[in-house]
Amino acid sequence: MQQTQIRAHRCGDTAVRGVARGACRQKNAKVGFATQFGRNLARERERVGLSQEELGVRASLHRTAVSQLERGERVPRQARRP
């Protein structure tokens, strides 16, 4: 019986014979977007003089959610249209 080769990627995903490499790239792209979005959000929030809590109230988010967005730990969801 042939053994399956499993390797770990830098992103933390594992690949079976390189199958998950596309998923790894997608995850890295999402992380890059979240980081850049967070930097832009923090810069604009500070530019207009709002605290994270004030922005959260205006955006109907908890202040910890705003903090996670700014740190790139949370990916913003697209606004749903009625």
C-alpha cells in the first residue's frame, strides 16, 4: 500500500500531494485583503476623529468587532441589500 504524503504549508493548511495549494493561495489573498482593509479602516476612523466604540455604534457593530476588523482578524461581509 502506498503512503500518502502530507505537508504543512506556511498558512497552516496541509496538502495531500500538493492538492490544497490553491486553497492556500486563496487564504493568503483573503488575509492580505483583511489586513489592508483594517489599516484603511483605522486610518479613516482616526482621520474623522471617531473612537472604535463610536464607529461601532454607527455601524451597528460591537467595539470588539471594529477592533478585529482593524487588526485584520475579521473579514468584512458584504452588505446585504433588502
